Amino acid sequence: MLRTLRNHLLQIRPSYNSETATSVILRNHAAGGALFRTFYAKFSPALEGDREAAMARAGDALHAALRDVGSLFDDEILRGLENLIEAAVRTNFYQRPQRPVVSIKVESAKVTGMVSPRPLYEVYVHSPLLEGIHLRGGMVARGGIRWSDRHDDFRTEVLGLMKTQMVKNSIIIPVGSKGGFVLKGSVPPRPALDAYLIDRYREFISGLLDVTDNLVDHQVIHPPDVVRHDRDDSYLVVAADKGTAHLSDTANRVSAQYGFWLGDAFASGGSNGYNHKKEGITARGAWECVRHHFRNLGVDVQTEPFTMAAVGDMSGDVFGNGVLRSRTTRLVAAFNHQHIFLDPNPDAETSFVERQRLFALPRSSWRDYDTSLISVGGGVFDRSAKSIALGPEVRTLLDLDEAEASGEDVVRAILRARVDLLYNGGIGTYVKASGEEHAEVGDRTNDRVRIDATELRARVIGEGGNLGFTQRGRIEYWYAGGLINTDAVDNSGGVDMSDHEVNIKILLDLLMRNGVLADSGERNQLLASMTDEVSDLVLADNASQALALTLDGIRSARRFDPFVDLAQELVAAGILDRHDDAVPSREELLAGPARERGLPRPLLCVMLGLVKNWAYFKTLESSLPDADIAQPLLVSYFPAKMRESYRDHLALHPLKREIIATGAINRLINHAGVGFIHRLSAATGAEVGDVVHAYLVADRETGADAVRQRIRAAAGAASDEQAQLVAVEDALEEATTRVLRKEKVDFGAVLNGLRGRT
């Protein structure tokens, strides 16, 4: 137990080290023993008598022992361990038979010195063979589990990913979560490593389920031998991530062994789920955003040739699928952690076919590329090379003067290349703001190749991978004229598809239990038959968010000062965090060099996600999810086969209110913008749920959807289409305001006005 607490503390406060913390505990053995007795009093199921009284006595004894500690530094570490016990709410330490790992669930808000953003809960899992953590932003949270290689600071890595996941998950029902683990001990080489990894992953998942409630016949069942100091908590869903993409079935087998209520919905993407790599859903979603950027430039990347530089290799899901989205792609340069690929004058069709071949291989690297197909001067090189000979074609492509350069020099030149698209489909943070230090980025591996955003010359950025840019770097690039969203917006397709899979499975399993579906075979066949439509629903979300950001860009350019005020109000309300979300100050925004473009698009991305999350929780607390006006949002969430065959059963879904609240907020904010709710609440005094209700009424009664569809079907210039869509929402805002003020609204006249504006 003390080792687990010590190692958790080291991840929260990376400035400490294991040897120092261990020596402190051994040197102050009386305090160490008192820490264990405090833990025992709080969590041992064998404790007799009044637990609160026992905890108080143990606490008094611990404080007495701490008073005898002479060193301020020793006292600091010991009190840090005490604080973790105070924040702990569950553990599997006393479960029998003894578990192979120790898990401690902690209420993160109670942990002293923890950096923000703070999760709602985190579960720390520890054994001699593995160490890991699972961070959750809310009670209903979803996100992947990764095999990390950052032994010293994997919590920092996972926290950054959870932060992105919180924004990314705004388009789906749960908020974000993220987990990661490292392997310890004598880790074997391949091929034995594969079996070792599976065993450790099973233990990590078991450690999470050990401290998670279950549902049986709609009743909450608590784990055995676990003393709880928190509320009922039965929603735990995991997903694939770096190093664990092939382990969904493993996680679901553990779920089945525990009789966990979600069954194989526990880990999406297994044998009876949607294969993200096969469907290419994350890359396809990111490509919707890329296409939107280029459409705003008057370019159709599906038919017109364009140049691309990229991060990643063909064995990766996001990279491989991403560079196969268009046959007119001219991939001139790419790199991953091992190799550099250069093709200064590629033939689009020939290179596309060769990339297809590599992507179809079970495993591949850039070394597998047929170099006879590479244009003059190109080739495949080692990233670690001390010197790479550069022909005139490559020097022209990368704007390098010397006849040779190191691999690191070439990587930096690729990032700076003058191309149409820089696509990140890999792992690592490669771009920061010029005012940031490398140490602030949190990715030491790439410190030597990272560039400043001011050095970028690509016209468009696509972030298929996570954390490729710092947020300040994105804003700096946007100010220089570039087109960019954030990773949370671009690569949300995977989590969106997982969301649909899990929620569809929850309903289908309910239908099986009620005898509506015969067996799991029928369920699995139905699930598979809906793959294409689920993909379409996900891609529609990506396209809608890309458009929503452009519409808010137009609004903020027209009403710049009010949008600046909105950003500051969101910071003051705690919806945005100025530091964590890299929100520029009012003065910085007003003095920005691109006022005519509105608020920086990367800032609008963060506002979009976090305002959605805030409005979702407010809506969930209201009566809106139970109102008749909102029920079509439940139906529209599901594919047509379920709407047609099981419409009467949809209302039985245990997350129906969450589905409706999410659908309502996405509909309103994607159309009307991030400032709509705040403006109308301020103007009318209405609560969030009432604003959403009034908007849905105005939207339905005016037939606004038909007007929007007609505008899009006209396929005119992007700027004309977007101006008309903003005009539609302006009219709906007037109508919604009147509904909130209980004024009589002539919806027919509003509809005629909408038609007139378009």
C-alpha cells in the first residue's frame, strides 16, 4: 500500500524521486506505520466498531507521529501521502483472494498540489510488473487506454490527453477519460513481449473493475470487500489507444469474467464492434475538416492535386487512412520516429497505389516502400542519421542550401515545408509558439526537432493525431494566416463511433434480455449491418463542427468586441481556464493582427467544446430532456434500422436523457454558435434549459432545417452559403427571444423571412 501511495505521489509531483521518497518513509518509520493504520481504518472491511471513530483515532496518531518529524522536506512528503489517503474513496487492497495489482480510487479535487485540469476521479493501479492510471472527467466518461513509454511522468501524458478528450467528447454523451500504463520488471523482448503485454493489460483492466460498481436488473451492486466513501459509480468504458488497438477483445473478456453489465460494450471496437482502422473513421473525420478548410480556399482536394507533408507511417491507422483519402494527394515528405520519406515530385496515382500496398501489410515501415517508384532525389532515410546527402530536388523542396543535413535537420525542414497541407497522423508535439520553451511542451523526445509556429508555411493543418501542436502554437499559426482547428475537433471521429457502438449495444442487449432479439448472433449481425450508416452519422458530426467554427468566425469578425467579452466571461465563469486552455487576455485579443478574421479559430474550437460541455450539464439538470419537443433527438441519434424496427423501445435506453441533452446542445450550438445561450440568457434571464427549449420550438415551427438543406444543396460558393446560414440563425435568434419573452410569434412570417434571406 505504501509503495502504491508513494508512486502515485511521484506522478502527481514529478519533482520527487523514488529513492528520496522511500528513504523518507524508512527514516520516519513511526509515521509510515501510522499512515498504514490510517488507511486500514478507512478501508478495511474487517474493521470492527465505528469506522468514523477509528479513522479519527488513527488520524490523531498519525498527526502525533508527524509532529516528531524534524525535517520540513520529510514532513512535506509524508503529508502528501496522508493527503492521498484522505482523498481516496475506494481500494481493492483488502479484496480476497488477493489481487495481482493494488488499485486506489481518488477524488482528485481533494489532492493538494495537483496540477489542473483536475479529473473527477482517478484510479491508480500498481504492482511490481505494471503501473498505471485512469483519469475521468465525469461520472459518465469515455476514452482510450494506452501503453505508455513515459515511466517517469505517464500521468502528465495521460492528463494532457484527458484534457483533449474532454473537449473532443463534447459531441458525444460522456465527458472525457483517459488511461495509461507502463510495463515494469524484466520486460521480455518480442515475440514474448506480446503475451506479457496482454497479461499486464488484463491486470490493469481488472484493477479498474475491482473498484467499480455493477448493474444487475437495474440495481447497483457494489464490489466485494470494498469500503466505499463515494456515490454509486457503475459507468466505466474503455477504448483502444496507442499500443492497445488489438486488445479490445481482451478487455471485454475481463469484463465478462466480472459479469460487468456493459458486456462487450465495455471496450468498443472488438470482434463484435466497429473496427476503427478498417473503417478509417478517425482519419475520415479529420479529412472532413481538411476538406472544409480547402473549400474555404476554393480548392476541392478530391479532384485537384495538392502537396502534403506528414507525420507518421503507413502502418498507423490515422496516418495510413489519412493519406489515402484522396487520389490527388502528392505526398512529398513524411517522417515517423525511425525514418524519413522524401518524394519531391511524386506521381499522384502511382504513389497512392504504393501507399495502399503498404497499408494492407500486417506491419510496415517506410523501409518497405518501393524506392523505384520515388522521384529523382528522393528516398527513405534514417531519422537518426548524422548526415543525409541531399540532391537539388530535395533542397528545392525543403529550402535547404547545404548538400547534406542530419536527419533532425531534415525533419525540421519537412515541418517548415511550403506545402498545401501538413497532416499530423503520428505521435509527438512538433510545433510550439515562439514564446514557449521546449520544457513547457511536455514531450522531451521531440525537443530537438520541434519548430515554432512562425516557421510553418503550410496553408492548412490537419491534426489526425493528438497533441501535435501546443494550443498557443495553433493560435500563433492562425494569426499568421494559416487554417487550423484543434486535434480535439479534427480527430473526434473515433470516439464518436465508439459512442454510437456502446450506446447501440446497450440498447440491443436490453432488447435481447426482453426477448425482442433472439440471441447475440442476431444482435451482432444487426450491429454490423449498420456500420456504414453509423460512419455517416459520425462524419456528419465532423462536418457540422467544422462549419460551426466557420460560422462563428464570421459572427466574431462582425461583432469582435462582444466575442472578446464572451471569451473573458467564460474564463470568469470557470468554463474556460486561461492557463490550461491558453486563452489570450482581452488586451492580447484586441491587439491581435487579424481582427478582420474574427477570434482565432483554435480559441473558438476550445470555446465550442467547453461551452457544449457546460450547456450539456445544465440541460441535463433541466426538464428539457423529458419534453416532447426534444424526443426526436433521441430517435435521430440511432441508425435508420433501429429507428424503423425498434422505435418503441428507444425510450427504454438508460442513457436516453444524456443522448437527448447531447443532441440538443449539438444542434443549437452547431447552428447558432457558442455565444447564443449566453446572449439570450442575459437578454431574457432564462435558464439554459429554457433557452434550448425555445430554440428547438423556433427551429421546428419555422421549418428552418428545410431552408438549411436548400442552401447547402445549391452548392454555391462557400462564402455565399455561409452568409446565408448565418442569416437564418439571426432570424431564429429573434424568434427564440420572443418565445422566451412569451410574446406571440408568427412563425409563418419568420419562415417567409428565412426564405427571403436565402
